[in-house]
Amino acid sequence: MKRPPEIQINQFQLALLLKDEQKKFFEMVIADNVFCSQCGGSTKEGITINEMFLTDLNDILVKGTCNTCNGKVARMMEFGEDKDFYNKAMDFRNSIRN
């Protein structure tokens, strides 16, 4: 089975995909659970999101900068393992393709 392509998404599209519980988890991770190689640990002041992607496995990939040192950071969140999220993501993909 061919995997769907990675697509860039925005904050509004992300909000449509995530349930309230998932939104809280996402915000918590962005706030202080992203590794910065320049700082040498978790970002202490969160990150600024520059780009977000829905990956080929329907996970969320966030790319941005550390708010402490401006170093480049990235974080993968594995929402695609959740069957409901996966199905919602596939419906979303179909809606933007048409």
C-alpha cells in the first residue's frame, strides 16, 4: 500500500484534526518538551513554530526555533497511531485533494 505524501499544515488545520485532550498534549510538548541541541536539553522557554507537517504516517512534525537560543528544533508527535486521528487525517487529506 502506498503511503500518502507529507503535507504542510497550519494552526487552523491542526486544530481541526486534534481533539481537546490531544491539543493540551501538543501545547504541553511545545512549551517544554522539545530537545534543543544548541542548549543541550529541553527548551526552557518553549519554541516558536515555523512549520508543521502531517507526515506519511499521519503523525505531526513540528519545525521551529528555540525561544532561548534561536537554535533550530524539530519534534515528532505520533498521533497517527490513534485510529480515530488516523481516519480523521485521511478524511482531511481527501478533502484538500478535491
